[in-house]
Amino acid sequence: MEHHDRRHDGKLRAIADAQAAGLVRQGDPFDVMALVIAMSMAWSPVSNVYAATAEEPAELHEQRRTLLRESVRRAMAAG
């Protein structure tokens, strides 16, 4: 982890701790963080698929957050 930007140290430690506890799948903590961030940007203004806007219904945003949470949970769960 020494080769990554220090601003992520706390997040990377938290991921490594969760991996050690058997809660998060094994792999380089930076790679795990990068995958989660990439998934979270699916509807962001920089998305190359679709940029969500504040004009969309709140229910749609919540539906997307729920899908993201469940997808990250399943993708990153150990075992």
C-alpha cells in the first residue's frame, strides 16, 4: 500500500482490516477501493454511460443507491 496516495491511507487500512476479519474479499486494498469507486460513478456527471441529474425523481436516485449498495455488498463480500 505504500505506493498509493496518502489521502487514501485510512480507507485502505479499513479495507485491509475488513479483509483480515474475513468480511471483504481478498485482493489489493487499493484495487478493491478503485472498483467500489468505479461502481459508484455509474450515474455520475463523468459517467460514459449516463449522467444523472438533480431534476430526476428522488425515488429514482434512491433506487440507484439501493442497487449500488447491494451490488457492492455482493461483489466485495468475502467467500
